[in-house]
Amino acid sequence: MTEFSAAIGWPIDRPVALSVSVMLEGWTDDSAPGIGPMGNPLKAGVLDLQGRSWAEYGPKAGTWRILDVLDAERVKAVFYVSGILAERYPDLMKAIIQAGHHIAAHSWAQNILPAYQSPEEESSDLARCVAAIEKSGGKRPAGWLSPRCTPSTRTSGLLAQTGFVWHADTFDSDTPYRLPTPHGPIIAMPFTMEVNDMPIYIRYGSEPEAYSRILERLLSHWPSLGKRPACLDMTVHAHVFGRPYGIIEFRNALRLARKYKRVALLTNHHELAELASGRIPGSNTAQASSKKKSAGGRRKK
């Protein structure tokens, strides 16, 4: 048995909460990813069809490979899904849910940033994203991540108002915390970028093995940092590391994480939000979470 900390919501003998996240991202038909494998951007006003084709690998092939690996390694993840893909790939959404994973909302499309929108536009896009995910996956999403992790000044309150439990547009803390908004509190879930295929492989051009190397460096040295708890994310994008070169490394990283089970609790943002919401006074789901066995103060390893 492992004691849980009432203050932060995970085992006190495992200081690292290692969350597995999959980004399943889509763009509207008149847009394409702003960053990709070709490097040299096209002239302004020219639609990058190579970039669009590269991104569409995610829902067509990459996610299925990721699901296979997660199943083989017996790991549950949060899939952050663009609403436009939930609408276009309902069978994929059902497969994600049926495999026991969680779907969180990742806006309607990646080229639509809340920070650029009017209040009416942001509210409308959020609503249609939620509706698409709920219709195709059968469940309303509890979590949110903005494109580029960049919300507007209204986003947190709008999410709380519409029933979200957590959002991961958070970079100012090692641990989840209750964020007050005009419409009630929401759990602010820390999101880290150190073990993330997009910056490592696409932005910086590192070899796939850098993903596991950075993870091992962090976990192997963590005991020397003391017992202060922190969140750490293992993030892959379905159109990047969903390809064979990347999925090999993602599988290796999951196996590596298990080697450090005395240091890290392999989890996901949904599970952390449930723990945090049951232990942070005043959170939206504190009453419901308190009825669960996990709220009794102990959990099996």
C-alpha cells in the first residue's frame, strides 16, 4: 500500500507524477501546421499541402500505432483531440474510449487560438469542440488544452463555467492547484515540455533517441533533488511520433519509466485531476471524489 498526500494527491514515496499524453491535432481546410519536417516555409498566402498531408497522418495511421503500443505496455493516456478530428473520425474516438483512455478537448482546430478570438468566437468554438467529442466518443471531455498552450484571459473562467474539471495551459507550478475564476475554481494542471516529440524532434532536430535520453536523465537524477513532488509529462503527437521511427522510441520510453517506478508514478492528467479535485478544497468535483475509494487516503501500487 502507498500513502497519498492530502495536499497534492499522489504517493509521497514517488515524487514524480509522470503523465502520458497524446496530441491528436487537426487544422481547418484553409490552414496547415506552422512547423513541419521541411523546414523552409512557403510564401505567405500559399496553402502548404505537404504540411497538411504530414499532419493528417495522425488520425489516419499514427493514433492507431500509438493505441497498439499503449495496449501492449498496459498504459492509459489522455488524448488531447481537436474537435474537427473528433467530427471527422468518430470511429477513432470510439476506439480511444473503448481502450480505456481519456479524451480531453484541444480546441476546434490548431490554427484557432483563443488568445486571438473575440469572446463570442471563443465560446462558440469551445461549444462545438465539446459537442463533437461528446457525440463521437460518447463522453463529455473533462480536460482542456489550448492550441500552443496559449489561452485567452477569459479561457479559464469559460472552462469552469461550462463544466470542465481541469486545463493544462499551466506552466507556473510543479503540482496541480485550484485556480479561482469568476465562474468557480478549475484545476490548473502543470504541463512540461522537456519530454515532448514536437520540440525535441521537429523544432530542434534531435534524433528520436533523445526523447528517452532526456527522460532517463531526469528520472535517474531525481533522487538527488530531494522529495519535492512535481509533474513531468511524456508527450507525443500522433502525426510526429506516431510514425515507426517515433513509436519505437515512445515504447522504449514507457518501458524506461517502469524501471524508475520507485521514483515516478506513471499516470495521466485525468487521473491527477481526479486526485487533486478530491483534495483541493472547493474544487468542482471534491464532493464526488470524496466518495471514491481513492479518497480514503490509500491506493494500491
